[in-house]
Amino acid sequence: MDDMTGRWAWRGNRGTAPEPDGTADGAADGAADGAADDAAPDDTAAIETVPGPRPGGAGGAGGAGSAGSGRLREPPVPRLLQRTAAWSWRLLVVGLLVYVVFRVASALSLVVLPCIAALLLTALLQPLTARLRKTGMPSLAATWCTVLATIVILSGIGLLAADRVSADYPKLQTEVKHTAHDVQSSLAGAPLHLSSQRLDQYYDELTRFLTQHKSLIAGTVLTGGKIFLELLAGFVLMIFVTFFLLKDGDRIWAWLIKSMPDDARKRTENAGAAAWSALVNYVRGTTAVAAIHAVFIGLALWLLGVPLLVPLIILVFIAAFVPLLGILVVGALAILVTLGTKGWIAAVILLGVFLLENQIEGHLLQPLVVGRIVRLHPLAIILVLAVGGIVAGIAGAIVAVPAAAALSYAWPHLRRPPPPPQGGGP
């Protein structure tokens, strides 16, 4: 007990006399004093001393004071900053993982995009397959009937669109040139009196643009052979994946979650069922809305005599799967085609049809058919569409909203605590 170091030396300098026999009483008092000092507020700076030799002799009990160099202890880190730092590095790791996943998916886009399309197509076709099974048809036969009918319908639509584009494009080019000439004559006269030279320049540029795109469409099979093969391979892979999802989707899902613990497997199973139900209802509702869009807009285009009728109807149908933005883009394209071929009166009529149809969709179709399924605020939909479009283009914009709807339905099941053990045991 010759040397006293640290806070004991400082306590001795305050004049605390040691116990006569140096037994457990002194140690207990010192421990109580130390606990009281430890309970002091964190913002008070405690003085720590560096051990040093006592100025007195070896037998000195108190002395005038022990010499030591004191330093201030740093205050502790606030709890809010600790939590922020802890969440920050976790979010960085999650962000890095998401970035790597998107990079890999981008590199494997020829595989990922057909698989996503197959998932959406399965959500659309599963009710038909289930109904065929309920009639007594074997599972394999019901799957084959559904897939073959889908192949026939999609192939027929694709061939019809390609045939009508090849047939109507010369008519489109001729009518656009005629309309441009009429507009040029009108602008050159009263009251605008625009320069005919500038109008001739614009007319020549428009004619050159149409001629270049005509040769591009005519030579798609020859010059775009790689694109054609990629689309064909993606279509075959989509049908292949759709077949097995329709046939063995339940077993594939059970195999994916079988290695989880019991509680986690139960919650994941419930979350998957809720997400899949939301996805099926969303795809069916959106398909119904898209069909209504295509019928009304197609009827208006047919009555106005606009060329490229079938391709525009198909584009309107596909655009309905991109909420809020798809129909605006395709509607603008249809109005431009109508303006270039039939004049501004027909374009104004088509614009009125689009506005009326948009009001019917916004106040009747979307709330009744899709709104109850998605349960997302319009601002959330716009943000999700923006993120999906930036990440994966048109495909990302199509997938963004159903993915967000599925997650919104699955998340409560994932967060739900496990049920209490049966029997009331500890």
C-alpha cells in the first residue's frame, strides 16, 4: 500500500484518512465513494491523475499531496449521434447491396426482363388455369391450354401490328406531306406572311425524316437482325418461365422458404400470399382498364380515319400499364399522327376524346378497379414511377407500381410478431 494511484490518490489528497487496520471497511467506503462519483452527470469533467511517486517517504500516510499531471476526460458521445452512426453504416451496406443487385440485373437484362414479364403474365393467367383445373382438367393439360392460347394471341397481335405498319406507312407519309403543304400555304398567306423559304426548309426536313424512317421499317428484319433475335429469345424464355410458374409455382415458393425457421417461414408465407394476391388483382384490374382505353381510343381513331390504327391501339393498351404517364405519352403521339394526317380539327376532336376518357378513368375506373388494390398515394406513385424509369427505363416504369403495391401488402405480415406459444408455457 505504498503507492496510491489514479482516483484513490486524488481522494487521499482531499484529506480522507485511511482506516486504522486497512481492512474491508476502508475498501467499502472507497467503493461507495467511487460509485457516487460514477453517478455524477456526464457533462461534468472528472480529473484523472497519472501515477507518480509520492513526495513523502515510504511510510508517509497522507503528506502534503501527491504530485500528478491531471487531464480532462472527454464527454460521452450523445445517444442520438450514436444511433445515427449505427444506422448510417447499415444503410450504406444495404445501398451497396442494392447497387450490386441492380448492376448484375442490368448485365443480365436479357434474362431478368423476360422473367419479370413472365411473373406479370403468370399473375394474369393464373385465374384461368385455376378455373380449368376446377372443371376437372389435369394440372398439366390446364397449363398447356393456357400457355398455347397465350402464344396464339400474342403472336397474332404481333403479326397484325407488323403487317398494318408496313401497309399504312406509305399512306401516313403521303397524308403528312399533303397536310404539311396545306399548312405551308396557309402560313405563307395573310395574316402571318411567313417566309416561304423557311417553310420549304421545314418541309424538306420533314420529308427526309419520313423517308429515312420508312427505309428503317422496311429493312428491320435485315438491319435489325440482332434486335429481332434478342426479342425472339426473350419471348421464348418468357413463355418457358410462365409455363413452369403456372404449373409448379406453389412448389417453387415452398422450396424457397423451407429452410427458414418456423416463425420466419410462417410470416414469409403469409407475406408472399398477400403480395401475390395484390399482384394478381392489380394486373387483372389494369388489364381491364387498358382494354377500355384501347376500345374507346381505337373507336375514335377509326371514325377519324387515322392511319396506323392497329399499332396505335396496341400502344394505348400497353401504355395503360404505366400509370399517369403512359397514356399521356401515347396520347400525344396519337394526336400528332392525327394532326399530321387529318388536320387540326381532327386533332382537337381526338384531344377531347382523350380528356373525356381520362376523366372517366380518374374518377370511375381507377378508384373502383385499381385504387382499392394499390392503396398508394398519387405522389408515391409518381416517385415510384420516376425511380423505376431511371433505373430500368420503360420496363422499370411498368414494374414499379405493382412491385410497390405487393410490398405494401407484404410488409405488415413481415413485421407482425410471431404468435404466442400454445399451451401457456413459459
